[in-house]
Amino acid sequence: GAGGMSMMAYSKNGITAKFDLVKHPSNAQLTQINITYLNGNASEVTNFMFQAAVPKHAKLQVTPATSGTLPPNNAAPVTQVLRVMKAPEAATKPLVMKLKIDYSIDGQPVSDIAQVDSFPGGV
């Protein structure tokens, strides 16, 4: 859509998270992030849990992911919606988001942390 931006926020061990950023039409401080997760491994990913944190000048609202299971071979995406609301005085501050990703694959638990600081200006 208009002003929509996509970015690959996470890509590791066959797991990818693509962020599609949608600015609210009437509220410049509000951005909706539609996340698409895919699992490129040959094995199913289970107990998938994505957590995000933002700085104090922003608020984060997280809706549950559509599934905690990611099918193998990028067969079907799992989606999740985040909404980030920045304080008006922080409108020009860059957004940094810390990610924590936990899941199991082949019976092995995996935990990873990452940081997304490549958001386009204005997010």
C-alpha cells in the first residue's frame, strides 16, 4: 500500500522474519508492523515464540502469532502484528527494536537474540 515498506528483520538458521511497515494514515507516530515468518529448514519448527522490546520513548503492542508451528521448506507463513507508538517528542528518534526468538527444531531448543536498527526514517 501507500508508504508501505518491507525489510528483512531477521534471518538465521533458516528462520526469516520479514517486516512490512504500515504508517497510520492520520497518526504519524503510529506504525503497524506486519511480520511474516518462514522456516526454510527441512524440519518443522515448534514452540515458536517471538518477543520484541522497544526503547522507553516508544510503546509496543503485540498480537499473538497465528501459530507456534512453522512448517518446513517455507511451506506456509506464520504472521504476527506489532504496533509501535512513539511519543510525539521522540518522533525523529530512530527506532531500535530488540528481538528474542525461541523455538524447537528436531527436539533441540534454540534461543536467539537480535537487534533491528535499520528501520527506515520516520518509523
